Amino acid sequence: MMETIGIWLAAFLTLSMFSFLYKDNPFYKFAEHLFIGASLGYGIPYTFFNVFIPYAYNPLFLKHEYILIIPFLIGIGYWFRFSNNLSWLSRYPIAFGLGIVGMGVPMSIHAQILVQMRTMMLPLTNINLILIFIGTVSILLYFFFSKAHKGVYGKFTSIGIWFMMIGFGASFGYTVMARLSLLIGRLQFLLSDWLGLIN
Amino acid sequence: MKFTDYIQKIDRRYIFIVLAIAVIVPLLFPLGLPTFTTPPVRNLYKHIDEAAGEDDKAVFMDFAQSPSTLPELYPMDLAVLRHCFLRDIKVFTISYYPQGAAIMQMALSEVKEAFPDVRPDYDYCNFGYRSWALRVPITLGIGDNIAEAVETNSAGRRLENLPIMGKIKNYDNIQVCIEISGASPGYLYINYARARYGVDVAIGVTAVSAADNYPYLQTGQLIGLLGGLKGAAEYEELVETFAVNGIPYSEKKAQNLSWRQQQFELSEVPYKFKRARIGMDAQAVAHVLIILFIIIGNVGYFIEKRQEKKKFIK
């Protein structure tokens, strides 16, 4: 019974969202606001029971691990964002958070920059590596604005534009596929789960 | 009104209707278009399949998902889990998103319906939801000891007491970390797990993010990539061809479309396990339609431009 109600509700909300394709209307607005509210409403108690209780309340108040008072107090600092006089206290948890971000910098540099550069420096033994080499160099030079894009240099940098256009085309093609997939997913739900037209 | 003027000013709602019809018809009457597989998907399948029947190897799945990404990512979840259950491959699942945890539970339940012999904590272990703030400590901690980093499964049982953990300790026993994600796919595992422990990483992503992640395939930081509904359809097809029939993976056979088509009858496959392939039928029709729209729009544009040029010359 509950499953049937859920399916009908989901179908109603899906159609409400689709109604925007005709024009803006109260059904769309209702579904949009409900989605945002439900997402937040779902996240807050879920986080409370799965994060606050097991990682803060239980160890501190049931197991008496008093060392946790320190991170607990640092975390509470965030709440002072709402006070005009004491908002400076919120900088401490932010600073602590940034410190953790800093921990990831060396690994990010390795994974996102050094390994990528290493691939660029391989011997040009196949067509893929040659294309990657030409594409990377021509795009880097295209964004080098201290020299006028004229003559042979200008022609070479214009190759960079072609590489970028192909890249944008690939991204856009994938984006079209993604958006259509969302439509297909919803229509599959309506046709199978709701209307039972697909087995 | 001239034809060129008409197509330049056509109400977009007519286009929506045509597109809806183009999607609905193939969903109701599947065309059964062939599914070609690509190297990033085949590599992932092959890599996972190599852990078949191994007690000391497991696949680690991270569900970084929300309902808005379900149409693309959920078929991937089902296909990868089904592959693992069919081939007796141990699976760990985790999510750092509240909504992702619910999707993870739904996917496990839906696949498990088809595998009554597969047992939680023996054949797979759901670590459940973990706070977003803990993702880095957990990812690094698994490198030393999974049971210490994650501590408990979703039911609150301590990992060290679970049978599945018998021969599994850390990343040395993880065949591959797969992040099926609608957010920033794979960066957590590429930056921390791969960079520090050398574990193999793969991702399943929405099509929007797929193009951005190809550089990581090129460098070998990713061993496989499932891109959008197409990636899910390819993986479904490989599972249907090899795992369902109990055939070990073969690169030559995977590339042989006519051989693959003889291995199963699509109409006999449960709908939940062919959702992406049916969806790709609709996708193909819609793509053809969009290409036609682009061509018609451009023809109209150039005819109009030419007419304006003629008027200017006169």
C-alpha cells in the first residue's frame, strides 16, 4: 500500500516538474520547493543520528572520552557565525578545516599535475601521444598573451582553438546524452513503475 | 510565412513533444540496437572479473549519488553488483552522502533479490553512511587496516568479527576502488588511495563529467570508466554475455558483437538488468532527432543569411 502511494506521489511530482516545459505554474513551484525541503529535511536528522550521536554524543557522554571536548568546542565555534560580536570565533574551525585541506595539497599536486605532466613527457611513439603533445602545447601557447598571435606562431595557436573546440564538442555531446538520460529515466519510471506498460 | 522563417520561429514546445514521442516509442517497443563496448568499460569488467572466487580480494564501491543522478548511475550500481554476485567476488560498499546511502541500500536489496544465496557480511559488506568529513581519514586509514578505519558495518557490527574480513585487511586486498559518482568522481581515490597506496581506481560518472575524466584514463590513474547511460549499458551487456553464462572474460570475444548477441535473448532478461540498454535505444533515436534538428536549424540559418546578402547587394 505504502509503495503504491509512493509511486503515485513520485509520478505526480514528476509530471509537476515536466509541466514547466509548457510554462511556469503552481504545480512546478510546489514540486520544486518540496524537493529542496525534502532534501534538507532528509539530510539533517540523518546526519544527526549517523554523525553527531556516534561520533560526538556517545563517546563523550557515554564512554567519557573527554579529549573529544576539544574538537567539540572547535566545532561549536561555527555557530558563532550568527553573532555579530562573537563571529570571530568561527574563524577557528574554518582555520582548522583549511589545515586539513592543506594536508591534501601534496597528494593533489602529485595526482593532478605531476602524473599528468609525466604523460606529456613520454616519447612520441604513437599517434595519440603526438596529438596530446600538439594539443597541449598549442593550447598553452594560445593562452600566452605576451606575444601577438600572428604569422606562424598565430597559425600554430589557432590549432589550439581547434583542439579546444573538439574538447567542448565532446563535453557538449556528453551533456546532451546526460540530459536525455534523465528524461529517459523518468519516462521509464512513469511507463513501468506507474503505468505498468513495460515489463 | 516562408519555411525558413517558420523553422526559425517554431514554438519550442512542439520540439519537446516530438522529442518525448521519440523517447517514449523505443521504450515501449525496444529496437534491440546492438551495444558496442569500449576499452574503458571492458578494462573495468576484466579487472573486476580477475577477482572471481578469490577470498582475499574485494571490490570497494563508493556511492556518491543522489536521486537526481539515478537514471544514469543506478543501472551502473546494479550491473557492477550483479557482476560481483554472479562471479563470487566480495564487495564492500560505502557512501559519504545521506541520500547515497539510501540508494546504496536500495541497489543491494534489488540485486540481492536475484541471489538468495548471497549473504551479507560473508559475500558482501555494507559499511553504510559515513560523514563527508571522514572521507579522507577513512580513505587513508583503509591503507593500514579497513577494520580500524571503518570500524563497523551499517548494522553496527564490528568489522573484525565479520567472516568477510577473514583474509582482507587493507588496500593490498582491494581489487579496485570504484566510485560511482554524480559529484567529483574519483578524485578522493586518485589523490589519496592511488597516489599513496597504488590501488587501482575506476569511476562511474554521469555523462556530463565523463569527458573531463579521460585524461586520468590516459595516465593510467583510472583503470576504467563508465560514462553515463552508455557506460552502464556496455557493462550490463558484458555481464549478460560473460558472467550470467559463467564464461571467463575474453577480450577477443568481448569485441565480437555477433558472438555476444548469440549468448542471450534480451527479451528474457529481467527489466532491472537491461534498463540501460533499453534506455540506449531511446537515446539513439533522440540523438538522431537532435542531429536532424541541428541540420534543419543550420540550413534555415544559412538560407536566411544568403537571402539577406542578396537583398543587401540589390
